[in-house]
Amino acid sequence: MTTKKKARNRKYSQKKIKTREQDHNSLKRIIARNIWILIVAVVLIFVLKEYNKGYKWTFNVLIKGNNERIEKFSKLDFHQRFIARMGFTGNYFDFINKNTPKDAIIIMPPDSVFGTGKGSQKFDKYITRPGWANYFVYPRTLIFDKDKTKYPSVYDSARYVAIINYWGYDLLNYRVKNKSEYTVLSIKYKDQKK
């Protein structure tokens, strides 16, 4: 091999080594930069989680609470989870579903009645929202007392009344001897289950 070729090969080899060293140094810089970005992101997330009420609530209540609830109710079927999650409101909706036909229209009491009885049970705060409440009893229809002027034909065609905190007995066309604080009854005695 001639000296010119050897010199060229040496230059080429040195360039290759420099390029590899530059690539290696460049890779080191990229890794170092990414590590710094990761550290800043972790610190930012920690600060947000600890000092921002919204993030603190999301982490402590929403994420942890949902994980605890999933573990707590993991062995229950859908219906049992619904009852467990909704509490008394879920039990009451379940009672309505079991004791009325699927095409039933049920009169619900005014908003002021919920949570006002002596031994009153705790209803979910959304029970007074018609769309929310109707979801749980579908295909039945709940017509709230506050909507009787808004939807008079639906209110007049109701065949059942939801008795809550003893409200609703005055809508029945018969007398009830043993009154219950929470039940659902037919407005007409002939429709009442024996």
C-alpha cells in the first residue's frame, strides 16, 4: 500500500473515530437532557399534587377512592355493586323496580321531602333530578310533583306513587292501615299487589 493510501486511510479512520466520539457525546447530552426533563416533570407533578387542591383531590379522592372501591366490590355482581355504591337510594330504586310493572308511571315527591323524615334515610343529592333518577328505573317513568304543571298529561296518567317520609298517602284513593315511611303504592286499590 502506498503512503498516500495509508495517509488517506488514517485520516478516514480518525474522522470515523471523531464521528463516533461526537455521536457518543451527542447521545450523552441527549440522555442528560432527558434525565433533567424527567426530574423537572417529577418535581412539578409532586408540587402540583401536594399544593394544588384540584390535583390533591384528584389523586386522594378520585384515584385512590376508585381503586379502594374496585377492590372492595370486586367479588360483587353488577346489581350488588349498584346497591352498594348507591346506598339507600339504590335500595329504593331497586324496590321500585321490583314492585312496579315496567310501564309504570310513578309520582315522586317534591324536593323538600327528601331527607326530612324523623328517621330519614340519606338519599343521594341527585335524586331530585328527573333525568338522573329516571335512568335507574327505566323503562318506568318518574314524574316529579314539581313537574305536574309542566307535564299534566303524564302526571294524570300515573298509576303509582313513591311514598317517601310518609309523603304521598294523600294521593291514594284508599286508606292504608299500616303506613310505611318508604314504599311505592298503586294509586288505585284494585291495582295494588296483595
